[in-house]
Amino acid sequence: MTDWDLITSQIVKAMAAVEDAHLAGKALKDEPTPEKLSEFKKQMADLANDLEDIKYFMEHEDLVFSDDVADALSQMFTGKPAPYRKSMRG
């Protein structure tokens, strides 16, 4: 997966998380219950995590790219991705 593919997939995931958080917020507003508050908090935490992933990849493009190159070369020569990365796997 290229950096661009990785970033766009993270954006799509974050957009879905925004929708889920919005629906949970609407449900909480319509009928406040402890369960709905817990669901809203969970959805907001998921959204925050997705946004952190996007932020990481955008701030560390060069690092992620070099890891992708190392993975591609390792895949060519050994049939496996590189065993070590400086950046998180997407």
C-alpha cells in the first residue's frame, strides 16, 4: 500500500468515525442515558485515534515512505516485509 493509499484509507476511516460519533451524539441528545453516554465516549475516542493516525502519517511522510521502500525491497528479496520499521504499520 502506498503512502497515498494509506492516508486516503485513514481519511475514509476517520470520516466514518465522524458519522458514528455524530449518530451517538444525536442518540445521547435525544435520550440521555449512561449507556448512550458510554457509546458516545467510545465513538469519540475512536475518532480521536483515527485522527491521530492521520496526523502521524502526514507529519512523518518521509519516514513512512522510507519504511515502505524498505518493505518493498525486503518483499522482493525475502518474500516478507522488513522486520523492523521506524514508523507504525498502516
